[in-house]
Amino acid sequence: MYPNLEGRIMEQPKQPYEQVNSPAHYNKGRIECIDYLEDQFASRPHEWTAVTYITRAGQKPGADELTDLEKAQYYLNRKIRLLKRLRIDASEAAEKEKLELAATKEKQELADQAERDARKKARTKAKIKAKAKQKKRRR
């Protein structure tokens, strides 16, 4: 109801329920839900959907608030499972990388040791040759 120019209270004309372009249950705050979602959750579909259900919970004609909140909870639980899977995958990848790094380091250490052994063997041969030359000269 609203006052007319003469001060009499008049019934507000009934508007048909708008289902597509900015329905009433989309505008419960200062801004429309979709504007907030686009700003805050553009690339996060689970959070987007959960916030949608939370902000509109029980507002749509004939809607049950509990059902809407359970739907929001479903999307949050789905996101939580996804994050846990990603963390497990990341920790497995980190463990695999750690093992590969250790194997590479071990191979490098073996190659370095082989190179040191080869140089030592070459020095030993050179010493033996030098001693053999000295013996020949003495004779």
C-alpha cells in the first residue's frame, strides 16, 4: 500500500511474478546477487552456486529455505572434496619429484665417483710409467 496525492492509502497494483529479469528474490540486498557473484566468484563455480543458494534461501515463491541451504552445502562439500583431491595429488606429485631428484642426485654422485676413480687410475698409471722411466735411466 502507498499514499496517493490526496493522502488516501491505495492498494499497490499487483505485479506479475517476474522469473527472468531481476526477480524480487534476486534483489534482497543493495545489489543484485549476480553482480556480486560476477565480481567475487567469476572463476569459482562451486562458491558461486553456494552463495546463490544462500542469498536466495527461502526467498523464491514456494521455496523451502532448508532445501536451498542444503543445496548450498552440497556445492561447498563438493568444493571441499575437490580441494582435498588436489592437495593429495599435489603432495603425491611433490613426493614423486622428491624421489626423482634423489635418484638424479644419486646418479650424479655415482658419475662423479667414477670420474674421480678414472682420474686416480690415470695418475697411478702415470706414476708407474714415470718410475719405469727412472729405472731405465739408471741402468
